[in-house]
Amino acid sequence: MGLYTKLPDNIQEVDVIIAGGGATGCVVASRLADADPALSILVIESGINNYNDPMVVHPAYFYSHIAPGAKYALTYQGPKSEHLAGRQASLPIGHILGGGSSVNMVLYSRAQRSDYEAWKTPGWSPDEMLAYMNKIETYHGPDPEGRHGHDGPIQISPSKFRSHRLMDDFMAAMNKVGYPELEDINKMGPTNGAMRTMSYIDPEGRRQDTAHTYLHPRLQDGKHPNLHVLVESQVERVLIENQKATGVVYRPNPLYQPGGSSRTVKAKRMVVVTCGALSTPPVLERSGVGDAKILQRAGVPLKADVPGVGHDYEDHQGVMYVYKSSLTPEETLDNFNAFRIDHDALIANKDTLLSWNSVDIQAKLRPTDSEVAGLGHEFQEVWNRDFKDIPDRPMMIISPCGCFPGDPTTVSGQHFTLVGWSLYPSSRGHIHITGPGIDDSLDFDPGTFSDPQGTDVKQHVWMYKKQLEIARRMKVFNGIAFDLPPFPSGSKAASIEASGPVAEIKDIEYTTEDDKVLEQWIRGHGNSMWHPMATCKMAPKENNGVVDPKLSVYGVQGLKVADISILPSNIGCNICNTSLAIAEKAADIFIQELGLGK
């Protein structure tokens, strides 16, 4: 038992290897260890240990994890794309024990009932998945309908700090544009409104990542002697012999341990890949599992022809809108993010600001019928296909963030940001290897805004207009802090009040020409919302599936995938909750297959 940066020489073989110590890997390992403490388990994580790291346990440090050069994240970049006005999409993902759960925004957000219905997979129905969602959590919010869990390892709490003026002002503005305040948009029911957020934090305001809530307690309790965790080590490939997974080859991560050599560890019973939507496909392909043509080009011997690996990448797509405000320095994270206040003193004093992710409201929204019609015939067809008859499916999410989202040292004053992101874009991407080695470049294109009909951008045309009307009705609004689209001279859309809310506000009018300008502006400002998924889908192999409902990789015995890459289709929420539910479900599947706990 132990957590290592170098695996002891005497550990040559274990029962189960879990490749990836991210959000799902920590859960799966912990549940297997509980089911049978005699089962030997090795978790291999490429990032560092996260235990009691202040930048992990305090949610206020979220923005440091998405900044360029972030210490605990890896950034994947797509190619320069005409769909992004020549820019590159950028995706930071967790690179630390606990994965995304150690660096994300801690915003508690669940998928819709219709999301799970769309999977059409036995054993993965909405009610079955709700049981796993409840299993992970101890919910400290109102739950009159009994839709939440109350004895799970992860605490779900409201932030100990709120920017009350920003929160109340945004909610009032939402009401003015026609959306109600809802008590709970996470109970798998209809939603077309806004709620005051809950977070993955304990009542004291500390982050509830899966390493701290699942893995570390078991490493420290003396009851799980065969649970081993190796950090700072990269899984290069899975060993496959006679169509059976028999171990892995890994190396010390050169970021932390340069000059190390590769080593093999055997798995007697199972290998589980939990590297995430961007890292699981390359591990499989380097192991010889993937599209035969791609592997041939990369120089990798084929073990199992599974064309769906790395195919049909999905994500959420967002745009950030920054506003000047009349908020005080005590009501935003700007001074914290700019280190204008003493962080050591905040930590020593257990300041409640540390518990705050800057987001106090999340809203899931649908446009009205007239607004849909106004986006054109092609969009109407997409709406009719994907949304019209699914009343619980929101088109977009919007939240106010109490800060400037970039480098706060470059601006003065206090800001808030409205972030709008689309939940079910039609665009698709891919991620594949180009060579056999772990250091060979990846062929990655998230495909942001690449749908042929251009309807993904039209969703953001709607959101641009909606968020601006919300902002203009907020009392703390003090003018825009982003460059307006270059609307033509004389356009009514070009004359936004320079500062202050307007007493008698009328909606801004847009022409067809304005909308065309706006579409191009969005292509120059949109990006991924850092929610990669669906690159190793749970679906029939002939439908580009990679795993079956038992999470077994097609064509290889004893090889499983258990992370957000298995999603058959997109979900209307931040992805952490679904990842954790998948992990709990996966653990139950593996426990049964291994015959544990009997």
C-alpha cells in the first residue's frame, strides 16, 4: 500500500491496473479496493500528487488552472481553423491526481433525463444513473422531491462566499427577460430558468475532488494494503497478448523525472483505461486498438480493428462577454486573481473567499418559438430534430462570473463576465496518434463551429443578443469591456450605452446584415468550454462504438474504458457529475465481473 513517485521493484504484477488517476480512476480504484482489500490494484497517474495542495483544495484558484502555463493542467490545441476565423481552439485539462475534479470550477451540474434516454443502452437508463448520481453525494441543499443523495463521499454545498449584489442583480435581470428562478435545475426534470448554484465543496468550503474524497482516505486508513498509486508516470500503451490485456508499459513523466526508462507491469485480471476523452484514445491506438488505416499510417501493429477510437469528438462551445461594473473589490475575484491581496493570510484565516468559484447562478435556457424562427430555416430544422419534442433539453447555459476572465493585471476596476455555452452542437472532431511513440504529435481537431450548416454559430447569435439584454438590465452594469462586432454604420446594434443601466430599456434591433457580422464575430471569439467527451463511445461497433454496455473494448478481453470518453452523445451540463456516475456504475460492473464482495 502506498503512493509512489517510483514504483517499488517488487511490484511486478497486480490483479488490476487502472491507467489514469483522474476523476473516474480514483473512484473505480477505491470501490474495487473496498469490495476486496486482498485485490491488488495499481493506479498510474501522469500528474503529481494533489494531497492538501492549497491550489487544489481552495476553489478560488480555478482561474489559475486555465491560464497559459497552468501548473496542474495540460493544454491541447487544435489547428488553425477557418471556422474560428483562423484561430486555434484551446483546451486545458487536468494533469494531476484527481484529474479534472482537482482543477475544475466545482460547479455542481447534472445531465438531463433525456440525455440518458438518448443513450438507449441497457443498464444505463435515467433512473439507473440517478441511483449512481445519488451514491456519490451528500447534498446540503433543498431536496423536497428526494432527487439527491445524502450519505455519499462527496459533499455538495453552497459556497461560503457569495457576491450577493451580482447574484441578485443577475437573477432579477433574468426575470425581466422572461426566465424564472428555479429551486433546482439538477433534479432531472424540465428546466428553463436559473438556480443559485451548489458546488463540489464541503461545508467548510474545501474542494471535493475524487482523490481527497475517495482515494487518499483509503491510502491512509490501513485497511487497503493492496491499493497502490503511482504518480508522475505516463502509460505508454496496454500490453495485448492473444487478444487479452495483460499489463501496461509506462515511463516516468519527463516533466517531473527526466531521463527515466520505460517499465512493464503485468495485470492478472483486468486493465481499465481512465485517461479521459483526450488521452484514452491515444493510449488505445498506441496499444494497437483503433482504426486499422490510422494505425497503419502511425506504424502501430493492429491488435483490434475498432474504427470508432478517437472518432466523433464532442464538446461544448462557448463565448465569454466581459462587462465593467459598479461592484466593489470585495465583490469580485479580480484582486484575488491579480494577487493584489495576501493569499497566505487568506489561507491562514480560512477566509470564505477561498471557497468561491466566482459563479453564483447557473441557468439552462431554451429560445422561444419566435426566436427559433428568427434564426432561419436551417436552424429551424435542427431545432425540430434535436430540441422541439424534447422539452427538458436546454439549448444553452449562461452564468455570471464575478471577475475578469483573462489576466486581471492588465485591467483596472471590477468586472463581471457572462459566459454562454451551447450544449448540443452539431460539430464533430477527432483525436488520433501520428506515430507509435508517446512523444509523437497528435492529430487533434475539436471541430469547433465546423458543422456544415453553420447552425452551431447561430445558437451563439441568439445567446449574444440574450446575454446583452440581461446585462443591460443589471444595476451593476457599467458598460461593455469587449470589442463590439463591427456592425455597419447606422446599425442600431452598434449603439450600446457606454455606461450604466438604462431606466427604460428596449431590446436592441438587429438586421439580417447585423446577424451576418455577428456570426463572423462569434467565430473570432468562441472556443471550447473544456468539456471533451465521446471519443470512445459506448455503442454498437458498427455505429463507431468502442465499448459495449459492460465497458469492454471490442476485440480485447480484459480491457475496459471507464471515463467521459464513453458517452454515446452529448449532455446538458458540466461533465464532472456524469463522469462520477459513470465511475460508480463502472465499479459495480467490474466488481461483479471479478466476483468480488461475495
